[in-house]
Amino acid sequence: MDQDQVLVRINEREASTDIALSGPLTVDRIEEVRVGLLRAFALGKSVRISLAAVTDVDLTGLQLLCSAHRTSIARELDLRVTSDGCPALSSVAGVAGMLRHIGCPQDGCGTCVWKGDSALGREAA
Amino acid sequence: MKDDFAQAFKEEAREQLADLENSLLALEESPEDLGLVGRIFRTMHTIKGSGAMFGYDDIASFTHNVETVYDLVRGGELAVTRELVDLSLAARDRILAMLEASETGGAVDAGLNEQVIDGLKKLMPDGCRGEQRPAAGDDRQAGGRAEAGGRDKGGSALATYRIRFRPEPAMLCRGSNPLSLLRELQELGNCTTVAQTGAIKTLEELEPELCHFFWDLILTTDKGEDAIRDVFIFEDDCQLSLAVIDDGSGQDEGGGYKKLGEILVERGDLTAEQVAELLGARKQFGVLAVEAGILGPESLAPALLEQQHVSGARRQRQEQGQESASSIRVPAEKLDVLVNLVGELVTVQARLTLVAQEFKMHAELVNVAEEVERLIGELRDNALDIRMLPIGATFSKFKRLVRDLSAELGKEIELTTHGAETELDKTVIEKLNDPLVHIIRNCIDHGIETPQERLAGGKPRGGTVHLSAVHSGDSVLLTIKDDGAGLNREAIRAKAIERKLIAQHAELSDKEIWGMIFAPGFSTAAKVSSVSGRGVGMDVVKQAIDGLRGTIEVESAPGRGTAITLRIPLTLAIIESLLVQIGADRFVLPLSLVEECILLSREQIDRQHGRDLLQVRETIVPYLPLRRIFKMAGSPPELQQVVICRIQEKRIGFLVDWVIGGHQTVIKSLGPMYQRVEGVSGATILGDGSVALILDIQAILRGAELETDHSLGILSKDDMA
């Protein structure tokens, strides 16, 4: 696989749609990921995103994850994002001030991915 | 007021010069230590700056030159060499000389100043020798940056800023990265960063390449507003708002910060009316505001973080402030006055105790007297404790002495110290300086051999002088130990015989032989050097230590070195003592030397046939009848008392009429008329207002030994028979 190529692998399961992202989650390829995520949500099931194989993240990657969370709220679908301690995500999330104790205005159900002690990116922050 | 400031400058400058000397000596040992270079530079900078502020232009100008040199060292343009340290130490001495001249009105040797500056300039690389090269951090550079309002935009004071940074949405597409700006801000100090994500839309509507974030940051930094704005210098299209929310000057904020409602109103997230309305309910304000739908969580989060951040920064500052405020500078004279007053109080309290004893039936009076006695005892201990200083500062001074003297004599000597934190009364420390200098000079000159001699003797090239201090009861033991050649027993003995200090065939112990070195004019040195050898010194040391009511002990081993131990009382102001009476007069003996008191009847005295000896259990103890020594008229009582003291490992008795008991003795010096009276070191005022003399029992013993022409401590078996 091209190191600069982000790969969006969608795996539809019975109860959920799993998306495994790999490569850089950065501005150059962000539209491609957005389309992939939209496709996953379009299946109408819970969405599980794995960032374990992501090699680089920038601000567009962070805001795409927020956008996916908002989409899940709007469509009333569960969203679960896991990073398995992805170091690229941890450092960027810390610098960007993503780690928080209160969710965003849309986070009525308390599912913000950046919230709480077990939040995404908190491992190494 | 101006004089007060000038005095404060002088005091601080002296401390800084002492610190500078230590730093320079440490730099000589660790020339690569940039931390020390920075410390030296800062000390010079401070002396220069404050000198200029208080009108000491000569000091400021001179120090500027030295500071310039250390700026070069700091910048890696100049290496630390022995020559540089020598010149820097000389420069330090010149600054001290200028400071002293300003106090005494004396003249400063301008030639010496020039010599030092010329020497320093020669060390500087070409092109750096200009007179007006400004040192980094020079006030003239910073001067133009000071804000009219007094706060320095260029930095220095620790302040907290509220920053809102809203990047231009297409910033990411242009290759700019807001994250690197955030990182730069975070590197300026303690930074709390909150990403605001409210503008991010769902996946369908999101334009993913645009930046939809903005940030609220709370930054505590000493770098100043300019440094913050500099981070965004190339980001013209960004929106940046910057406000100081805590300028670090507030001393009365009590470590807290504004209430959440105030912060939200200040941030423009709520109106004052909305806050007032919410405050009516008994719930956490933030929760109420969100519940009421007038505040989004995205506004609450940064406000809460701001509250936490600034409170934390203020608490930290307050703790630091408390640390620095935990000590205050008080002129030594004020402490002396305090201790004198406490001394008077102790005397009055003794009178009160006497009066209370006379009126024993008044239980309340007795109670009050006891309570006053307890409180004054505590007050006395606390007042004396205030004057206690660690001896470390004195130790540090000797580093320079050892360095310079050993270089002068071509020896390699290191000074090591232990117990620098040991505390002694300020007056005692001051009086110890000269004796210690004498002893250390002797160690360097006579004790430690030259490198060649040491190598030939199988020793390391370099010798060591070790200074240690340790508490021992109400005294401090100061030991000066060298690993030199040790004292020459035979040479001392021969000299003592030559000077008729001892008989030709006298058998003396090592201790007694070593004790000879304290005889006036005693020296075994073959030649007189500029350092020592004239025989003036050790007797002066002995006198000085006696004056401190201390003792000296010498131990020496040939080829292994000499250790001189000084036992010094902790304080000279108030001592625990034993009050005794002879005839109608009362005297005081230092309790620290007293071991026991024994009754002695006239019959026992008669049995000794004029020899002043007393059998105490298994041993014979010689005693001195003070009534006879002081030539006091009248006859003693039938039953007298012998106060047995331990002086330099010998037990000696002092015969008195009565032992009255323990006494808190406030030491008063005798007037000039009586200061040379042998055997009396001072006086004290008793509870009934009468005066009791404080006995210098060591001087009495010395006098008695001289009179009888033999040492009372080395009695022969015949004497004891």
C-alpha cells in the first residue's frame, strides 16, 4: 500500500458497520474518508470506526471525527471510535485541546468521543 | 528613605558578592557548567542594575565590563580558564572595595580597577573589546519596550492571558497549520487549550478541507504580550483576541479567581441579568446556565477551565510568595536590642520569682510568677534562636582563602566541609572568623606538604583541609583537620624546654605537648613566611576561643595530619549557670562545665595538710579555693562545697562557701576598666538587683598553674599520696 494513501475499509456486519482507516488522516485525503464514512452511515446501522492503523492526523482528521459524531446523533445511530492508542492521534488531540470534560452542544446523549478519562486520544495526552 | 534603599542595596550587594565568590570557585571546578556561568552573569547584572539605580555609578560601570565578559562566555565566545576566574575574583574584590569605600568615604585604588578591567579585556576576542558593547539583557535594550502603563509588554512579570484564536477557514488548504501555532503558544508557558467545535457540521454538510475550529486558550507566561502576538505574525487573516486576565501583581486575591458568572459575563457569553436570575436557584451555576438553555456547554467548558487555570496559577504564585515572605530582613542591631531586652526581662523575672517566694501564701501571685517564668523561658529561647545562623557562610569564605594561599605557596589543597547547616549565634560566628583563619593558614603553611613531599611520602599530590561542624549538647564542635605531616612532637618539646615552659625531663602526654603550640610566641617554624611562622597566631586563637568560653583540643599523628577541635557554646547572650556564694559575694560558673558538687568539711581540709586535694570516690581531684585566690577576707563556713568541673578532660574543683543553685545568667560585659581582670569574663544581675561576677574558670586554672609552676592536671603519684 502506498504510504500516503488513506485506505477506508468498510465491513458490514449484522448489527454494525465497521470502518477501518489506515494511512494518513490528513487534509489531502480527507474528502475520500468523508465519503467512506457517509457510505457507512448510509447502511443505517451502528458505526464502529477503528483508527488503529492511522499513521498521521491533522486538524481535518479531528474535525471529521467530530462530524461523524454529529452525524450519528442526527441519524440516531450509535458511533464508536477506537484508536488502540494510536500515537499520532494522541499527540495531535492534546495540542488541539480536544480532550474535554464536557461534550459539544450537540452532545445531548453524552457520547462525545473526546470526553472522559477513556476518551479517544487521552492515552498519551 | 533614600538612605534606607542605599543601605538595602549595600546589604544585598554584599550577599551577592559572597554568592558570586562561591559561584566563581565552583566554576573553576566545573568550567563547562553553563548554569554557573548564567548565575554569575545574572549576579553581575543585578549588581550593575541596582548599583546604577542607587547612584553607585562607579560600581555599575565597573561591573558592566565584567558582565560583558560573561555574556561572551555565555554565548560560547570565550572559554572559562583559570585566568578568567582569577580576574573575576579580583573584580569581585574590587567591587567589594568600592562598596566599602562608599561606606567609609575612603578612596578606591583606580589603578587596581583598571588593571582588572584591562586583564579582562585582553581575554576578550578581537572585536569584542569595545567599551560600550551592551551585554545581553541590558536595561538599555529593554528600556524601549516598557509600556506606558508600567507593565512590560516585552515580558518578565508572570501574567495570565485569555486568548481566542479563530483561524481563517482556508488556512489548511494554504499549507498553514494552526496546530503549530498552538504548539508555539503552549511552549510560552502554562497553557490550557480548549478547541471550540460548535461550527462543525454533519458529514453531509461538512467541507472537510476547511478549518471549522476556533480555540480558547488561557496562558500563564512571563514572556509578555508581544511574544504571544509574535506567534501569529504571519497569520494576517486570523482573528485573535488577547486580554490580560491576571497581571500577576495582585497580592490580595487570596489564591482564588473570579466566580464563573463573572467570567461568562466578561467573555460575553451571558448578560449580568441572566447571571443574577440564575443565582437565585441553589444549583451549580454552570449546570443551571446550560439547563436554562442560555449557555452552551461549549461556552461553559472554557470558562470553567479559565477559572481553574487562573486559580491554580494564583495559588502557585501565592505559595511562592509565601515562601519568599517567610523570611524578612532585619538589621542585626535590632536583634541585639531584642536579645538585650529579653535579658532584662529574664532578670526581672528572677526578681519576680524571689518576691513570689517571699509571699508564698498568695497562691495566685505564685501561679502568675510561674506562668511568667514559663513564658519568658520560651521567649528567651525564641529570641536567641532568631540570632542563630548556619555556619556555612563562614565555611564558604575559607574556600577562597585556601585557593589563594595554596596557589601562593605552590601547594595543591582542597577544602572540604561538612555540617554547613549547623547553627550558631551570630555573634559567636563573627568572633570565630579570625581564629579559624589562623588555624587554616597554619594548616596550609605548616601542615600540608608540597606536592613533591607528599608524593615522596606515598600520599596523593593534593592535600585536604576538612572543616566540619556538629552540635554537641549546648555547644558546637568545630573541627579543622588536615592530612598533612602532623605536629612534630620532638620539635615542640625541644622548643618548650628552650623557652622554659617545661622542665628538661618532664614527662608529658601527647595532649600536653600539643597544648604547647598555644603558648604565646611559640613557633617551631624554621623560617618565617608571609603566611605564618612568627608564633603569633595560635595563642591568639586560644585567647579568642577562651573569650567565647570555648575549648580547644589538638590531635595529631606523624605523617597523617592534625585535627584541631573547637568546642564553642551556642550563644553568648544567656547561659545556664550555677550560682555560688563566697562570703557575701555571689559568683556564676557556666553549668556546661560543672559535673558535680561535693561537701567539704573543715576536718577533711585539715587532713590534707595544706594540699588542696579531694578524694571523690576512687579518684583524687585537685581543687582551687576561690576565697583564697580572690584574697577575700573573713573565714569560710564549717562546711564548704567543691564544684567539680571538667576542663579539657581534667576534673578540677572550685571551693566555694555555698552552692545556691541553677541560674539563668544574662551575660553583661564588664566595663573597660575591668575587662582585663583575670578570671572574670563578665557579670550578671541577680533577681534582688545585686551583681554576680561570671567566673572564667579556665583563666583561673591557668593563673593557678602559672603560680604553682606546675599543671594541676598532671599531678604526680606523690601528690596523690
